[in-house]
Amino acid sequence: MNLTSRPALSRRRGAARRVGAMAVVMAMALSLTACGAKDKEAQVVPETEPGKCPVAAGEGLPQLGQDGSDSARGCTIPTVEGVDLAGKEMTISPDGKAKLIVFLAHWCPHCQAEVPRIVEHLPDSPMPDDVELIGVATAHNPSAPNYPAVDWLEREKWTAPTLDDVDDEAAQKFGLNSFPFFVAVDADGKVVARGSGELTMDQFDDLV
């Protein structure tokens, strides 16, 4: 037996346990800490079996259930193209790199709380080299606070590449149901976990 396979197997098993635990964390993060969610108690729900995606690869993901149930686990993320907040072309796609995508609304108080929390946290706990943090600024409303989103995120010193979702296409394709909305994607471009609501930085690190 190749002894080097044991640590690798252990890492895979550990990763599988963390994925299961994170699905519970994401479900528990729902509800009162999310903009747009119904006011109800958060609850833990059984995770959907991965690998049985109800949509074809590249199609829009089914919406995350308000109770945290998620039929998108194991689905390949859709490709969305547009520009970043500086007006440069930007694409989010299954490109061979794991990523954590954070959907933000400038007017959402929970997003306003989460962004500085992440910004303050990252210098001491940076993203791994093989995981990319990506933002999506969506649900723009000129009459709401912190408009435009680019000014708000600049004030908060948010530096992650961020798509300007001017027509809400990305939010719709990723099945967003409230804010902030997190999508964890593996290197194969498949959804590992989704959730909405504020995360503690321990939960954020677990998800990463």
C-alpha cells in the first residue's frame, strides 16, 4: 500500500465532513440576518444529495430555499459576463479555480455589516492561493443608501474583484434569495454550498 495515500484520503474525508458541516452553517445563517429573507426562525434542514443537479450544466441555478434547502449542490455554475466596478470586462465562470462568490446590495444593512467585517479579517486570515474571493454588486437602487455601490465599497476598502451586476442577471442565474448571499464553488466549477445572511468570521473561514 502506498503510505502517501493515507494523508490524502484523510484530507478528502476531512473535506467531506467540512462540506457537510458547512451546509448546516449556511442553513443556520439564514433568516433574521439577511436582507429580503422572511422573518422566521432559522432552522437546520437536511442537505440535498450532491451530484443530482436538476438543471443542465451552465444553466441558471435553482433558487435557494428560504429554509436553507439547496438543490444546486453539485451543479456547475453558469457563466456571467459583464464589467467590474471600474468598467473593465469581467467574467465569472467554471474556470478551474475554486472561488467564494459574495453577492452584495449597497442598501442592505447586513451587507453593510458584513463587508467591513471581511475586510478587517482578511489581512490576518488571507484567502488560500487556490481559492478566489469574488464580489457581485447587485440590486442597485439610486434612491437607497450607499448608492452607487462602487463608492460604498471603496470607502470600506473592499479590494476583491467585483462584478457590477447592472441588470441583476448574475443574481438571478445564481439563485439568490436574499443578501448577503454566498456561493462556494470548487475547482471543477460545481456548487459546494450556498447561503444567505451574515456569517461570523469563524463561519467564513470554515466556508473558505
